[in-house]
Amino acid sequence: MTTVAAPPLVRRAEPLGTSLIERGLLTHAELEWALGVQRGTGSRLGSILIAAGLVRRLDVYRVLSESWNCPFVDLTVTSIDRTLLTRLDPHRLAAELWIPVQRLADGSVLIATAERPERGRAQYIAASLGLPVRLVATTDWDIRRAIGQCFAEVILDEATLGLWRRDEDHSARRVLSTVQAVVAIAVLVLTAEAFLLAPIGSTVILSAVIGVGFLVSVSFKFIVCMVGSRYEYAESVSRQEIEALTDAELPLYTILVPAYHEANVVGALMQNLSRLEYPPDKLEILLLLEADDEETRQAAIAARPPETVTIVTVPPGQPQTKPKACNVGLFLARGEFLVIYDAEDRPEPDQLKAALVAFGRADERQVCVQAALNYFNAGENALTKMFTLEYSFWFDYMLPGLEAMRLPIPLGGTSNHFRTDALRRLGGWDPFNVTEDADLGIRSAALGETVGVISSTTFEEANSAYGNFIRQRSRWIKGYLQTTLVHLRHPVELVRSTGWTKTLGFALLVGGTPLSFLLVPPLYVLFAITMIVGPKSVARFFPGWVLWVSVACLIVGNAMMIYVSMMGVFKRRRYRLVLWAFANPLYWLLHSVAAYKALWQLVVKPHYWEKTEHGLTSDIAARPDLP
Amino acid sequence: MASPATSLHAPTFLRWRTERWPRTNWGRWSVRLAVAVPFVALADLANTTTGPSVANDLLHRQAASLHWASGQLGWVAHAYPPVTIAVARLFPGGAQGLAIAGGLCTGILIQLTIERLMLRAVSVLAAVLLTAAVALTPAFWFVATQDFSAFLTLILLSVALTGLLDFTYNRSTESGFIAGIGFGLATMCDLAALPFAVAGALATLFVAPQAKAVREVARRRAAATVVLFPSAAALAGWAFLQWRFSGSWTRSFSSTDPGLLRFPGGLWISLARAASSVGHDLVFAPVLVVAAVVLYSRRPSSAMACLAFVGCAIVDLWVGAPLSGPTMVVLLGVVALALLPARLTTSEQVALWACVALQVAAAFGVLHFGLAPVADWTHRLFSIGPLAH
């Protein structure tokens, strides 16, 4: 039978506020303010004081420990007996805020808790351990830090291989399944044989397929954008709905900010997140830093982050990718809802509330809402202008169009808001997929869940350097290729679970996007041939109709992409960028370079994460509201 | 700040995409089909009594003569207008089939016209009567069943104009898409649509809510670009293709419109003739005159839209790529209904209905004077066919 060591006698304690004032840690005016906030939010007084930076976390918990009549233990200087943790679930410890510290001489176990050490709690913990326990107080931060350190291997394993273990077929750890490898080899062999036996006929067929494939892929995007444009006045979430939300009903919201070698922007991050209209005591910001990134860590500490920010060290190990870091964040997240922002992001202040309204309106199957992304440094150079053209149509037309047509939505890199539980059920992010966000959107659809969009915008830094752009795009395109391969492992099953329309939509969007970039150079070559030598000179290899179809597809496809790009920036009221849409064919050539690099990397370095460098902009003062 | 006149239009055209009549897709298509049935019957009747129309027959022959899958590329020079040729190629039944296709398309045009009027707080009865003043006329029957290419152009221009108004006044980019693509497709149906696209682009410069800020200038320029781009791209793309594959930039345009850029009698004389001819056609579209006057009384710059359409018709005729007389008459009637402002005063309503009566009388008057092809066709239809006394 489990015995329980006598828990500390909890006296009728002085209220926390009074105790803090008595110790000179708080003024009456500050307490009045905090109590006012408490009436609005219903949060704990301690959380409000800590989040507002009025009292240090350590001081709050020390005072609490006194009022609980319970010793305080500082876990940063206390070693933890890891043998006590072997059969415990770290998720549960993090949620319940306790951790075994060490065995005592009398056979009981010393337990650190960040919640009031009442008798019932002691009995519950003793029953969990099967040993008598003695409770001591500590801070919630100490407990989470200790869990992170003591369970580092478990967290790393879960973050890296969790999805693969649960559902191997949905992980990009293996690039090709056996069937896919066989099919790929067969197609390559047959194509080579066809070219050997009938080179002209094969060239003709291939050219026609390339031209039509390009047009089909681009037309699909154009049609979806047209559908999306219908919803430009349909506000997904109105200002009134957001204002109707009371602080008391707002849940705890976790913000994940994965950063790597971003010391130059991490200071601005604190400023940007401080603009969010959300009670700070209901925010949990996890800054996810790699173990070897001391530079960003020091910059983050130097930026004096508020108490709502927790710096989490991602355990070292391969693959060293953003999704792995996010999985570590997901492991530790306590929020009912969760969002990812990049370090340089500037979300619109009411975005979290807008997401909550959208979730409140949707059914339980909606696991995620995606906010729009756009750029604050659009006018910096030609590349940032083109980037802005592209993002404007993608997030303002394409995603709303996909949502309206109930097609799978590949999530964008940041500003994806999730129901945390649902995200865990889905298996989190695939650390082996280099566009883990797009993959997650498609996986949601494949598993019968839905993704929505909201009109709130997050302003990011557009890539302003060409080399950096190619690196970033090659990663995105490689990720789309990975995602296509992953979700087409069982095409029949996919059709059965999602239907023909969604499967086709997925194939055309996620598979068609890299394909269209890969097809651009051959089409440009054909175009150049017709320009330079004339169609008659190459009639033997490219009969008239092939050239005609290819060039017509190229012209029509490019015109369509130019047009949606124009309309996208027109909608965003960035009128001066409209004429830049004419540069779209050149922009696509850059994509093609990235696409061929991506294809090569898919073969030789499938899981390699091409890091995008942020903080390159010289347009620091750019304001998103003044494009 | 927008002028007071802006508010007159804003709710009207904004609702165009959000409030439909009838509300459901099923309802809309049922109305279109129901409206189209008599016109399809008329097309069938005309086919059996007066034989296939010359215009539709020409289009069908042109489409049938193209061997696009052959190794030869000269066919590109004979493939303009590509949209109607593609339809003629795909739609079965030759010239008779095209007449039936035109009859079917009437449903779309009439439903859209009634819908637009109803969204301007016009009652169902009034909307139907106003639309009937255009649709129940020999010129409309003639164009719908005898000249598929012109009728398709007319429908596309009508759709583009409605989109243009919403885009200009409310900055709805969906309507911008519709306007641009409408003009672009119309240009690929008939070269005569190009001046209308240009006028549409210019309208965004002059008719938009007033503001002199630098940003507003950029906005207007951008708006003109997005309206004009599809037409310009389509035409430039087509010109490029025919140059590369047939050796001439303009052959297909001039083979469709042999008088293109010829200016018989000199520039000014041909311009005067064109203006006089279109002025004559205006006799058949008094509703457009009322619409222009009412628009001018509320907001002078908006009346530019009416004038622009008339100007485009003159330019078409002048440069030698004219819409046929009957098509022009029907187009002016449809444009008048598209531009008619909401909330007319009593005196404006009296003037409107008087002009409607006049328009109907003029429309049937063509049987005795003017618009010779319509008069001829109608006489043949009624005297030879089963409707003959």
C-alpha cells in the first residue's frame, strides 16, 4: 500500500498580493492594477504579475512557498535523480507541473511542484510513483526546464522519429517507397528505350506533354485564384467578432518561434510579439534555439525578453531542421491553441483573436487556420517586389480559393494557428520534410481534417539576395516534391479517403508547382528555337503542331500568371508593383534554377535544410501599413 | 474622399457578385434555359425556312478548313478569331449548330441583364420589360441566331462592362478579372472589341472616384493596366504566333476584316462617314441617350462611359473592323441597360419609358426602313416559313 508522507500543513495564508506588498516587491497601485486585470481575464494573480514584469517569477514562487508553508527548491542548482523518472510520462509532468527530485533518507521521494501542495495532490503523486512523497515548491519554469533536460533524449526521439514510428508512410524519412522506386526505374528505362528506338516520335510526344502539362498546371492555379477572388469582400473574421471576445474567455495560447543563427532579428521579435493584443498572462512564447546557436541565445538574453518568453534549447541531433525544433516546442506547449512565427515576423495585432473566432465558428475537424503572409520590405529591390507579387496572389486568392473549393491547403511557413491537441493527434511536423508546413496541410486533408484561412496578415522580410532566394526556393520545391511522393505512396487509398477532387487538387498544386518550374526551361528553349532558327528548320524534330502547342501554352500560361500577379498586388493596394508583373517570366526562370537544384538535392541530400538567412533587409523602417 | 455620386453606385455593383438573381445556381440556369428555349426554337425555325445564315456558314467553313494538326503552319493566318472558331469547331451541326448555340446563349445574356437591373432596385416586372425592349426585337433575334461570332462578342462585352463598373467604383478585383478577361475574350472573338477594351481602360482613369493624390494616380494607372492587359496580351500573343508560323503579323486580322486600316476616301472623310453611320444607329437606341443624360445630371464624368461606347463604335467603323449594324444596335441597347442608374426620379422614369416605347417602335420599324439584313431576314422568315399568312 502506498504511504503518503505528511504533507506540509497549508496555513490560512495571506493573499499573495498582500504578501508581496509586505515584502516590498509590489506597490498598492500595481496590485490594484493587477486585480483589475484579474477581474477581466480570470487569470491567476501570480501569472498576471509575472507576465507584466512587475514581480520576478522566482519572487512570486518564493512568497507562494512561504504561504503554502512549504520549502522552496531551486532546480537550477539541484541535481535530479533520473532513476525516478524512468516510468513517468514527461507530457503529464509538464501538464501537471511536478517532477520527482530525489529519494530521501526515510524512503520517501522529494517532489518539486509549482501548484499548491494540497493533501489530494500529494496522494495523487504518491499513487503515481508508488512511493511516499514529500512536496516542495518551485517555479513552473524550473519544472519545464528540468523536464527538458532530464527527458532530452525522449523529447529528441519523439521530435525526430515520432511521426515515422506512428505512421511510416506519412514520413519523408524514406524518399521513395519500394513501389515508387520500382515505378520510377521502370519509367526511366522505358523513356530511355523509347528515345533509343524512336527518337523523333519520343521527342514529339515529350514536347507536347511538356507544353500541355505546363498549361494545365498554370490554368489550375488561375482558376483557383478566380474562385478565391470572389471572397475578397467576405471577411473571414469581422472586427466586431474580435471585439466581442472577452479576456476571460481567451485560452492559453502558445507561440512557437524557431530561430537559428538569427541573432540580428531576435531583438525585433520581442518588440513585434509585444504588439499582440492578447493578455500576456495567457501567452506562452517558446523561443526554440538549437544547442549550438550560442550567438542567438546571447542576443535573446540581451534583448531582456519578458517573462512570457521561455528560451527552449532543442536537443542536438539529426536532422537539424525547423520542424524538429517545432516538435520539441509542441512537446512542451501548454496552450490550447498554438501558432508558429518566424523570428522576423510582424503579425497583425489581433491575429490570435481572429484565429480563435475562426476556430470557434468551424467544426472540430478544423485543425488549423492559416493567416496571410506578405512583406514589409516589398520596395527594397526587384526580388522583393517579385516576392510580394507572388505572395499577394498566393495568400489573397489562391488559399481562399482552395478553401472555397474544399481542396487541400498547403500551409505557409509561418502564422499557422493550430488546435494543439489536434496537432498532436496528427503527429506534429515531419522533421524529414523540408516543407513540413505544406506537408502538414496535406496530411490534415488526407486524414479527414480541414484547414481554413483568415484575412489577418503577418508581414515578413522578403528575401532580397539572389543566392539566398535560390537556397530558400530549392528547399521549398524539394519539400513539395517530398510531399508529393509521401502522399502518393498509396494513391488509391488517398482517393478513397479524400475523393477524386481533393486528390487531383493536391496533385496539380503540390505536384504541379515544381513540375511547372521544371518545365519552364524546355519551353523557353523551344521558344528560343522558334525565334532564332524559325519553325521550318526544326520541323523534323518538332512538327508544326508541337511547336504551335508548346509556344501557345507558354504564352497563355505566362499571361495567366502575369495577370493573377497583377491582380494580387492591386488587391493589396500596392499599385506601383502592378507593372512588375511583366517580369514574372524571368522570375519563373529563377524558380527553375531552384527547381533543378531541388531535384538534384532530392537525390543526393533529401533531408538537408537549406537555411534562409533573415535580417538582410536594409529597409528596417519599412511599415507594412504603408506599402 | 469619394464624391456623393460614388455612393449611388457602390452598393449596386458591389452586390452584383454577392446577391444573385435567382439566388441559387439551379435557379439561374433554369431561368437561362427557359429564356433560351424560344430563341433555340426560333433558330431552328430560321434554319429550316431561311436556310443557314451567311455569317454562321462562313464561320463554320473557316473552322472546318483549318488543319491545325498538320505539319503546315500557314493555317494560323486564317484562324482568327480563335475563340469563335474553336467553338465552331467543337459545336456540332455546322452553321445550324451555331444558330442553336446563339439561341442558347441568349438565356445567359437576358438573365444577367435582368439580374443587374434588379440589383438596382428595379422591380421584376420593370426589369423584364426593359430587357424585353432589347431582346424582343428583330435585330436581337437576327444577331442571336444568324451571327454567332457577333453575338458572343456582344455577350462578352456586356459582361466586361458590368465587371468594369464594379471594378472602377468598388475596386472589386474579382470584377477586375471579369472585366479584363471579358474584354480579352471579346477581342479574340472580334477585333472590333479592342477599342472597347481600350475605352474601358481609359474609363478607369477618368470615371473613378475623384482624388488627386499621387497614390490615386498610381491606382488609376494600375487599374487601366489590369483592364487592358488580357486584350493586349491576347492580341500581341496572337500576332506573334501568326508572325512566327505564317510570316505575317496581321494577315489573319486583315483576312477577317478586309477593310482594316484602309480609310476609304481619306482619314477625315471615313471618320465622318463612320460617325454619321453610328449616329444613324443611335436612332434605334434612345434608351442609351436617356441613360447618358441621367448619368450626366448626376455625375458628368460617368456619362463618359456612354460616350465612350458610342466613340468605340465610331472607331471600329473608321478603322475598318466594324461590328455589323444589327449587332451595334443590340449592343447599344444592352449597354444602356447596364449603365442605367438606380433610383430614377419620376420625370426620369417617364422619359425612360417613353424612350423604351420609342426603341421598340424603332426596332420593329427596321422591317420597313434601315438595317437591311434584319428587314430582309425577318421578311423571309415571316413570309416563307410557317408564320406566313
